[in-house]
Amino acid sequence: MAPAAELVEATKRYGAVEALKGVSLRIELGEVVAMLGPNGAGKTTSISLLLGLRKPTSGKASLFGLDPNDLDARSRVGVMLQESGVPNMLKVREIVELFRGYYPSPMPRDRAIAMAGLEEKAGALVKDLSGGQRQRLYFALAVCGNPDVLFLDEPTVGMDVEGRRSFIDRIKEFAQLGRTVVLTTHYLEEADQLAKRVIVIDRGVVIADAPPAVIKSKVAGKRVRFVAPDLHEKNLDGLPVTAVTIKDGRVQLLTNEPESVLRDLFLRGVEISDLEVSGADLEDAFIALTSH
Amino acid sequence: MLLRQTWAEFVKLWRVPAFSATSLLLPIVFYAFIGIGQASQKLQGTNVTFGAYFLGSMAVYSVANVMVFSFGISVANERGMKTDLLMRATPLPPIVYLLAKCITAIAFAALTLVVLFPFAYIAGAVRLEADQWFTLAYRVLLGSIPFIGLGFAVGYLSGPNSAVAVINLIYLPMAFASGLFFPKQLLPEIVQQISPYLPLYRFGQLGWDAVGAPTSENVTTNWLYLVGYGVAFFAIAAWAYRREEGRKFS
């Protein structure tokens, strides 16, 4: 059977910028996949190619084995795009009803609204929604056609922690219907909570494609910084660190086990001052991933 | 699908008072200020009253106004909000989207006539034969189609914030220069030279002819001019649309 979505050796060039440098990926029906990467990595470009919103410079993009611009392919897909507005002067229930009408076998209107948690706002005009509610409306519009594949481009961007958590639950609820979900995100923990497969994209290439647990084990969870003028690289031999930078006696380590690293350093008699342990951000995670 | 889309487009426009109120009420306000005072005076050498003549002017003005504004502003806005991007990802055929906008604009234009005609009948004491009312209505609705092209072109060529200003700058001076507010004879000499080449002037002639007022050109010539403008406006609109497609979706 044809995969739900596929890129074959796809490249995309915007003027002088090469946003994708030969990406191949194949997403089967029923998979829940997260595309992870920093800003400008090529996540949105990949999704745009899969949806037919952009044409690949070379290579191929397909949906269900069809051209992504084929209306039959599109009628099986729901989409949530970054910053794409909807008419302000329609009510939530009106616009959901309108979008349902585009699809051959939509879900009931009120069910789509409930899936997005917008029951209380069903009679409100779009212009009166808050940012988070708007984001949920886009979700309702993406699922109302009862799609086989749901594409979500940074669905939780701009949400607070609580909003993000409840939103992830809604996406999970949809995925549990056995549908395919492809989402892009900045956050490893979001990918971890939702997806069974994480595709890491950086500077236009896929640098990892594995279950979240595997990605997590490769990516350092903590960043340890300290000053140790006498430290040599060989002092760190055998320690569970994923990346090291030493400059003018200032040391930065990426590790998943900061406690045991520090204990071993003390045991080895390394003098440490100005110790600082913090959570590694995505930038650090990429340093770790690309240095492997 | 088309019906539902048209309904949504209509509701969208209707709920913007800046559009719906001005396009329905402004023509009768103009009619009240300019038309009523001398409504019963006969045009020189004819039996046609100024009230009837000015009804022709305002029918043309209000219908073309709806076309240019509804299209210009909604297209520019949707581009600004990137709604077009989301619509591209849905299975809605673009032609349905476009047709829905056209039908909505024509329906709205018809609505302005529903307001304007009774107002002219009552306040301006305009009495026309049944077939004259009918001719005026169908001519202005049919003749408004080229202005859809104009609105579309402006919507694609200007930004969401500048669309209203651009349309006002084009439309209002053109309406004056075409003699829709004051007879052409009162305009400066240079403007009188230009006006026969303006689409609204040709459109206006069709309206004046429908109420029985004398016009300088015959009806067929005026229609041919409008067809020519229609082709030109739609060509510009199609070019602007393709240019945008090339930028956004390639």
C-alpha cells in the first residue's frame, strides 16, 4: 500500500537559500510522527512540500501515492498551519460547518468543536477569540473533515505550559482513533509525549529518525558548567558526557547523569568553582546529536 | 458546496458594517443631498427629471462600488492573513471559492438597488415605466462585472492595509470624473477630455440611457467599451494572481 506521506530525495531552494538538502522520509498510515528541529531547520518546508503548498526543487513529494495537489489526496488530509488566519467575521460554529462541507465524510460539527475544547466559544466570532482559542479553532478545522492524516505545524507555539499540555491531550485523543499524525515541534518532550517516531531535521537534512527513547538517550538532558583551570580532557575519560567544550578554564559538559559526572570529577581530585547545572535546551541537544 | 461557501462569504461581508452600511446607505445619502433638491426639474430639452437622471448615476455608482470594494478588500485581507494558504490545503476547488465571491458581490449589489430604487421612488418622486426600472437593474448588474476584475486586480496588487486607500484613490476620483455626481459639463475642461475613456463613464451612460436621459454615445458602443475594460481588468487580475502564485506556492 502507498505510504500516507512520502518525500523522496526532496530538495528545496528559496533563491540562494537551500532549505532542504535531499530529504527522504516515508510515513505509513497510522503512524504518529514528530519532526523535531530548531527554527529554520526545514520542518515547515517539508510539510509544505507534502501538502503541495510548495513544489520541490528536485525530488518528489506524494500523499497516499498521489500528487499532493490532487483533490482526492487533499480530502483525506487535515492541516494546521503556522499563522494562517481564518475570516474574523464568522462564528466558530459557522466556520467549522463551512470547512466540514469541503470534505466527503466529515465528523459531526459539534464533535469537532468538542475535540478542540471550544464548546463554550461555539457562538463567538473568530475575532473575539484569544490566541490559544484561535489555535484550538485551527485544530477543530483540521480535524472536522475526519482526515486520515493530520498535519500540525508547530501546533503549540505561543501556548503556556497548561495550554500546551491540554492541547497535546487533544492531539493524542485524535491519534487514538488510529489516524496518522505528523507534527513539527521545537520541544523534545512534546515529541516524546506524542510520537512513536521522531525525525530530527537540522539545516535541511534528516540527522536522526528513531523512537523518542533512542533520541533522548543520545541527547544530553543537562548542561554542566564550571571553572576548572587545571582540567585536562583526559580527566573526563570514561565519564557519561555527550559533548565537551573547554575554553580558558571554563568547562561546559552535556550529560544525562550530572550527579555521577560530578562525583567522579571530585573523586579524581579536580578543583571546581562556579558550578552551574541547568537543563539543556534544543541547541545543546543538537550539538550532542550532530557530534555523534 | 458553492451555496454554503457563498452564504459564508455573504455573512462575512454583511458583518463588516464599514462595508455593508456604507455600500447600502451611502448611495441614498448622496441621493438625498444631491438628487432630491432638484428632483422634479426636467433635464434641458427633455421630459426626464433630474431625480431619474441621478438615480441612474447612483445605481451605477453603488453597484460598481460594491464590486470594487468587496473584492479588493476581501482579497487583500485574506492575503494579509494568509487565509489563502490554509484554503490551498483544503480540497475546496479554487473556482468554487472565486465563484462564491462573485455571486456574493452581485447579490450585495442587487441589495443596494433594493434600497436605492424605493428611496428614489418615494423621496425623489421618480416615476419610470416598469420596463425602464427593469432595464436599469439588469444593465447595472451586468455592467458591474468588469469592476469585479478591477477589484480583484487591486486586491492582489495592494497590501491588506493599503487596499482601502488605493481603492478610494482610484474609485472616488473616477466616479467624479465620470460625471456620476455632477454632470460632465460642470467638470474642468481637461477632465471632460478624459472622461469618455473612463469605464465608469461608459457604465454611467448605460444607466442614464436606461432612465431615458440623452447620452452622447449609443448603447452598443458603451457595452463594447465595458467589455474591453472587463477583458483588460481580468487580464491584470490574472497576471497579479499568477505572480502571487509563483511567489507563494512554488
